[in-house]
Amino acid sequence: MKKRFLIAMCMFIAGGACPGQFEDISGNAGIKHELRKNFHINFVSKDKASTLLYKRQLMEAATSPMAVPLKWYFSGKAPREYVVELATDKSFADTRKIVSNVNTVSVDNLLLATTYYWRVSGVVDGKKVVSDIYTFQTADTPPRWIRVPGAGNFRDMGGWSVPGGKVKQGMVYRGTRIDREPWKATEEGLNILLKDLKIKTELDLRGSKKNPFILKKYGVNVIAEPYQAYMIGLKHEKIRKLTIKLLEKFADPEFYPVYVHCDGGADRTGILIFFLEAILGVSEDDLLLDYEYTTFFGYRHRSTKEMKPFLDMLAAKPGKNLTEKAVAFLKEEGLSDECINKIRNILINK
């Protein structure tokens, strides 16, 4: 009652010079927001509930992140529109701005395990009114799904735990193709790729034949190589050499942020990312889990006729676990320790 009285007195004494203020902010303090949707996939058997999720039309929705709702109230005459500023630092040096004509917004494509700062402003009778700064946190639960309208199975490789740290977020993204239906990025999707994710390189594992490469006209460096996954490809020396050639590109700091994809981001992309994560030291359980998350696109499991021979090949290599065995294989094929160390220095937050 006292607060509302003071606001009313301010407006009366100043003759309208005090246009109102923000109050009752939903700052979400003390809550760690889960960004990963709680879809359950039975990776062991193709039960009916899981099979429904394999349908392509559900995949984009299933692999989009959860949004965090922000809400506020304004006492007095309301502005025509509000501007919400969102940043990962108190100085708002790198700010995402969202304009709304109502007193709530939902924000997505957030980083995992991060504290966010936000404030809201509006103009009333020519005067700008700004709220205090509020915070919320996001949970540390990889993978970090990304919403890119028109694409799907889109996620950040960052966030996984590795010895001495975590894989950096915002460096390597993976997902479906983005240039042909049914996977063709919309205008909003392209804005997210170019402005929010700041994609600098597109690594297209389909090769160069008959692909439009829609990011190229926006200045994105496009590298297209015809990769083949599993032992279907790796039994051939040229594919093993190509594996090393592709992985060596990740040793260049100018390569990032990079978007790696094939058609569905499942097999060719899945195996190359598997090798990259192994180089970084992602655990055996998480290597397989990240591969199997693509079950949203179509059934993927460590025991399938495609994946099992690949894992059997790695099992014969030296090492204490699957991660070490995968790295041993890559070294046998010519990946140098110098290259491995460069990749780790670029992609691991220590």
C-alpha cells in the first residue's frame, strides 16, 4: 500500500513527470531453468511410443529447446511497447533485444549452465523508464538444442564434460540440411544462423553435387565433401583419409563457429562429431548418448546393423575405453598429436 501511495504522490506532485515504474518483476531468481525437453526415448527397443517420435514432422518440435518465460508489471500508463534486453554479463555488452507489446516474453536458444541478466524498458509520454536488472540461471544438462525454424535435429556440441573442463558452447553446431525441403531454413531460421549463432563456416558432408548452399551468398565459407559413415565408408582408405582431413580443419581458430550437417544430421554428421568429441575426451557414455539423441530423426542405437560394426572395429584398438580407442584409430590413420592438442585448446573450456 505504501509503495503504491508513493507512486501516486510522485505522479501527482510532478504533474505527470513521473510516468510510472516497473514492479513485481518475475526474475526467476533461485530457479535453474531446464532447456532440454523431457521427451523420453527408449533406446533399447522400438516401442510404440518411441516410434511415434520418429516421424519427421515431429522432429523439429521435439528437438527445439525449452523457452524461459519473463514477465513484469507496469504501474501507471503503460508504454506502447516494451524492450527486453538479455545478456550474459551485468554490463550488457553483448545484448539480445526483444520487442513486445505485452508484458511477457519467452526467450530460447540460451546457453546451458549460464546466469542471464535482463531488464525491460518502455517509453511513456516521451520519457524512457527502465527496470532494475534481474537474473535467472539455466540448467547444466546437455545437449543444448537450438531452434532453427525450417531445420531440425539442431544442437550445439558444447556443454559435455571432458577431463579438466567442458566442451565450449557456441563453436560447433550440428543438424539437418537447411537448403531443400522438407529441411529448408526459413527467413527467421537464417537470421538465427547468421545473426545469433554467427555461423562462419558450413561443413556440408553431402558433397558439392546439386546442393544450393544458401549460406554462401551471405558470406559464409562453405566446405562440401562427400563423406560416408560407419564401416560402409571407413572400410575405404579414401574415406579414412577424408575423416582425418575434415577433423584437421577443426584445428584452425578461423574455422568457427561452424555448422556441420549432411541430410538429417544423423549418420555422416553423427560419426564425424563422434570422432571430434572423442578427441576432446567426451566420455564413452556421453559419446553414445549424443549419437543416440538423433533417434528423434530416425532410430539410432549402438546395437544397430550400421553402428555395431563401427564400434566393433574401434573395440579392437588400444585404449582403456571407447574414447581412447577412437583416438587411437584416428592416430593410426594419421591424425597428429599436434593437431589433437590444437583442437582441444580451441574447444575446451578449462
